[in-house]
Amino acid sequence: TGQVALDIGFVNTASCTSEITYIDGDQGILRYRGYPIDQLAGKASFLEVSYLLIYGELPTADELAAFDQRIRRHTLLHEDLKGFFNGFPRDAHPMPVLSSAVSALSTFYQDSLDPFNQQQVELSTVRLLAKLPTIAAYAYKKSVGQPFLYPDNSLGLVENFLRMTFGFPAEPYEADPELVKALDMLFVLHADHEQNCSTSTVRLVGSSQANLFASVSAGINALFGPLHGGANQSVLEMLEGIKADGGDIDRFVARVKAKEPGVKLMGFGHRVYKNYDPRAALVKATADTVLDKLGGNNELLDLARQLEEIALSDDYFVERKLYPNVDFYTGLIYRAMGFPTRMFTVLFAIGRLPGWIAQWREMIEDPATKIGRPRQVYTGPAERSFVEIAQR
Ligand code: CMC
């Protein structure tokens, strides 16, 4: 009919069907393949949850061991890819470094270009899961001017990542098991979230039949923005800003309510959750234990707690159903673990990777998939006649 419906930001429009993740935003429910997030978090490992998301079922012990072994064999980066890291300015933000390196995987693995070759898709899946933590650690090492560490494949994914990030060559590094457990759990909480901005980007790019690496690289760039994954960095910067302002929370909240340009309560609000984000509840509990154990910055944690309390009883936030989201407390935990603020969104990317892969594979296998091509409502000038430059 030529009629199109306008839906800015896709508030009401579903772009696909999916069997992967279920969210009920009013009730604060999140399930991966039917399993409630609070049953998975702390019980199933990140690798187990990755398997669940990608293959649809929880693995048996043997299946998990085989999956783990395959991933461990692919953690190395091609030596030439390592050269990439030196091409970026030393103070480069690690997120664009991450997306560039993932994009470059298509050049090192040209066998990955056909999205319908199932064997290659399987290989790309394993390569990505195995190499992203190595890429992330190298982005960090580069930013602090320290030497890269080769992966140690006697270690699991999270331990290996921590060692490559915080370890030094020829020095033993033993990750604190509590820290490994907490980071693994945070990755589980981030592992998928149905059609959010980055995942929709992965699907949209993939719908043109671009390969997995190209699609995930685009997803990483979408995650970079402060309204999405970049929020965890912004929350910490916001808390530090309030602290620098003498800890005056009321003044900050007043600025948010006055809608000063660029001033939002970061880590609050969500397109789908209009009740407490179930991930935020689990993160908050972890923040308490991890910060006690690691002796993190309790001053900022106290500030965050007070800010949450004030916001939750303020009409502005109540009326708009604004609650803390997953990003509100994660930054405090990451900081206590020793990560610099700029690495926070990289950690989100490592966590979200299995979700992107699962969604891309579901998209490519679905016979109903068509190239993503939104329509528009044109609001420009009506037809007019060209005027020669001399007559303008
Ligand atoms: N602080 C102050 N006001 C807010 C906030 C906030 N964080 N979030 C929404 N609002 C207001 C907004 O101004 C609007 O007010 P009004 O009705 O008077 O115009 C109302 O609440 C509805 O907000 P919206 O912008 O229409 O909601 P949205 O669904 O388009 O945006 C959001 C969702 C997450 C982008 C937004 O809440 C936000 O910017 N939050 C801060 C950034 C953030 O924490 N992002 C992380 C999201 S969760 C993890 C992830 O996806 O990475």
C-alpha cells in the first residue's frame, strides 16, 4: 500500500522471532533458553552458559569438557595480528581497538567468509570465544605499555584472561579464586539480552550475509556508546564527578531532573525493564561481597547506594519507572578488581559475545530471515527544479 508505520527507536516493532532469551520487563524476568537468570548465575559457568545460548541446551560434563578443550586450543592470536596493537596511539580507548582486531579476523581467516558453511561458522564461533579475551588483554597491555603475555592454555577462560591482563612474563600469576568466580558470574549476567542495540546491530549486519567476525565487530561498536555498554564507564565517571563536587547528591539529582543537557542518572532506566533489572539485583549483592573482600573504594559504593536510595524515592524517577540497570554497580566491582575505567565496556563485550554469536547463528539459520532494511518517513523538500550555480 506504500503505507509505513513510524517507530523511532523500535519501541513497538519486533524485528525477528527468537528462541534464545525471554524478558518480561514489567515483572523483571530474564531467562536464557528458559532458565531463569538467578538459577544460572553462580551455578553455571560462563562457558556452560555460552554453550547453552549457542547450542540451545545445557552441556553434559563431557560436552562441556570438549567445548572447553576446543576453545583452549584457539586462544593464540596470529603473530601478525599482534602487530596491529602497535599501530594504535598508546592512549587509544580499548573498545575501538577491540572492534578493529575482531574485524581483522576476517583477513586472517578468509575461510570464514561464507556464512552458510556450517563447519566454518563453528570454527569462527570457537575462534571468537577463544580470542576475544586475548585481544582484550592485549588492548589493555598496550595502553599501559606492558609486554603481551601468551595465553596459558592450562588455565580456564577467565583465569587466562586475568593472567594475560594483570600478569607479567616469567612471573607466576595466581588469580584470586573469588575474583575469578565473581568475574565469571558477571559475564554470565551479560551473556545475552535479546534484541538490544548491539545484538540488533549484529543481526542487521549479518542479514546482508556478512560473516560472523564482521557482524560481531559492528556489535562491539554499538556497545561502545554511553547509552548502551558504555554506561558502566559513565556511571563511575558520574560517581567521581559527584565526589569531586563535595558528595552533593541532591545537587546532582536536581541537575538530572532539570534535564541539563548531557546530565542523566547513568546506570538507571531501561527500554524494557520497568521494574528492577534482575541482573542489577545480583550485581548489587556481588558488589557488597567483592568490595568487602578486595577492599575496593567503599566511598564510591556508599555514594552509589545513597544515590540509588534517593532516586528510588523521588517522584521524577518513580513516575518514569526508572530503576538501576545492570551497569549501575558493575563499574565499582571492576574497579575493585583492578581494571581501569576504560576497560569496563570491554568486559561487557566479553560477556555479551556468546549472545551475539547465538543470535547471529539463529538469524543465519532461519529461512524467514530477509535483509534488514527499515523504511522511513520522508520529511524533506517536495520536488523542485535545479538552478545553475551562476543563478543561485
Ligand atoms: N536519567 C534521567 N532521566 C532518564 C533516564 C536517566 N537515566 N533514563 C530515562 N530518563 C527519562 C527520559 O528523559 C524520559 O523522560 P520524559 O518522559 O520526561 O521525556 C523518560 O525517562 C523515558 O526515557 P526514554 O529516554 O524515552 O527511555 P528509552 O527507553 O528511550 O531509553 C535508556 C532507555 C537506557 C537509553 C535510558 O534510560 C538511559 O539513557 N539511561 C542511562 C544510560 C544507561 O544506563 N544505559 C544502560 C542501559 S542497560 C545496559 C545496556 O543496555 O547496556
